Amino acid sequence: MAFLSLSLPTQAQFLPQSSDEKPAISTEDLTPELVDGVLAGLTDSEIRELLRAELVRQAEDKMVEETGPGAFELIDTRLTDMAAEIDERTTRWAKALANIDNRFKIVNKRLQEGDHGLTGTILAALTVIVAGFGAAFMTLRITRGWRTWLMTPIRNGYWDKVVRTVALGLVDMLAIVAFIVATRAAVPLLAGALGRFEQMHWIYKSGVTQGWLAIVIARRAFAPDAPQIRIAPLDDEAAISLFRLMRRAAQIILGGWVFAGLTLHAGLGFPPAMVINALAGTVVAALMLWGIFTSVTRIRMATAAVVGDAEQSGAFSRIVIAASPAFLALYILGA
């Protein structure tokens, strides 16, 4: 009967009313005898109604505890936290960049840590770069015949194009594998000459690998060099434009990543590296938005090829086709 302690103030509506009725009893004055007296004055239906009301209240309280704050409250909390974090980071970065002159001594010291000084470090780094890309381009030259054969469809069917596109992508990735192997083999041999920068080879290797892989995926998806096996519903002009856009974005991200790693290991600290990455991301976002702005018609045509012709589709499909550039822009801004 614990529900009576929480529902007692509402019980007055079920008790007989009279002109000499006493004030409602507070839960603080509740005693076993008083509970028995209240129950004695209630009917079974009134007791069931009180029990039901108390159980509903407990269920609603439990639901609120499990679901937590509402969607708008959660969004407001996250936006507030993000604004506070951005303000804190901006302040910290501004202070670090203002005192960057104090770190030039550290940079000069680290540049001289190689066995052969700064000149030896630069030559060793160039050797690592030449070894990796030399092995990759040698692999591309060896597999040129395979790529030519894969770009020539035999049955001219959709699945034949898909299989050849996937196989061509795997062949292109052999050059990336050659780059990784050659780079990993060269770095230990030149560790002494590289000095402190031997530690950043993974930043260089992972950045080039991921950027190159993104370019390969974009090349095979849009097939600007092999329109005969292109699986994307695009004409040559649109495919070439989109591939160049994706390639430029990958190159900017790659350059920002490697340059940020260079400044970090050179001794400039995290703030300059974070600023460089942030600037690279901002440039890529602006590049993507400009690409959307200049390709509104192409985006709508590609969307129509996926959801169906606007003239033959329903109202919802026509809305999706018309708003697809805006949706894509919002996605880029949100990311």
C-alpha cells in the first residue's frame, strides 16, 4: 500500500464531502491506523483507480529517466559544449602561435639531430620519397598491359563492367602496396641520417597511402580514363569534373596531413599542426561546396537516375531530385 503515501492528497475527491470536512491530511502525518481508516472509507473501484494512477505515474517517471533529455535539449547541450570547446582551443592555439618564436631553437636543434646535419636529413628524406614513388611507378609500368586489357569490355554487360572495374582497382592498388613496402624498407636504412624525422615516417606513409587510395577509388568510380566500363550514370564531362574535384580534395588533405606532421616533429608543437589540419579541412569543404554550386544540374540528373525520372515519379521523388544539391551541401557542412 505504499502508493497511498504518494496519492493521499488526491484521495479527497473519492471521499464523501460534507460541510464539516477536515483539511486534507499531509503525508507527514501518515500512520498505519490512518491508512486503515482511509481504506475503510474507499470502495474497491476507488482503490483500483488510485493504484492505477500511481502505477502510471511511476511508469512515466521511469520512462523519463531512461530516455533522458529531449532531442532539443540534447542538441542545445551539444552545441553549447562544442562552442565552449572551440573557444577553449582557439584561445590555446592563439597563445601558442603568439609564442611560436620561442620554439625556433627547438626546431633548429631537431633539424641538426641527424648523423650528417640538416643537409643529410634532407637528402635522406628525399631518398625515402624517391624509393617509395619509384617502386610504385615501376609497378604501374609493369601492370600497364593488365590495365589496358581490363579497360576493354568483352560482353559489354553491366556485371562485366563491375567485375572489370573492381579488378582494375585491385591492380591500381598494387602500386600502393609497392610504395608501402619500399618506404618501410628504406626508412630503417636511413634512420641515422633522418634523425628525429625517422619517427614521422608513419605519418608520411599513412597520409600518402590513404590519399592515393581515395584517388584510386574515385578514378574507378567515375572512370574518366575508361568510359567504356564506367558504372556511374554520368557523361564524360561530369565524370572528369567529379574525379578532378575528388583528386584535388584528396591532395589538399594529404598535403595538410603531412605538413602538420612535419611541423609537429620539427618541434613547433600541436597548435600549429592542428591549425594546418583545420585549414586543410576548411579548404576542402569550400572546394566541395563550390563543386556543388557549379554542378547543380549534374547532381539532379544523377539523383534522377537513382530515384527515377522526375516526370514519371511521384511528388516525393521530385522533391528529392530538386533538393539533392541542398542536401549534399548540408551534409558537407555537417561533416
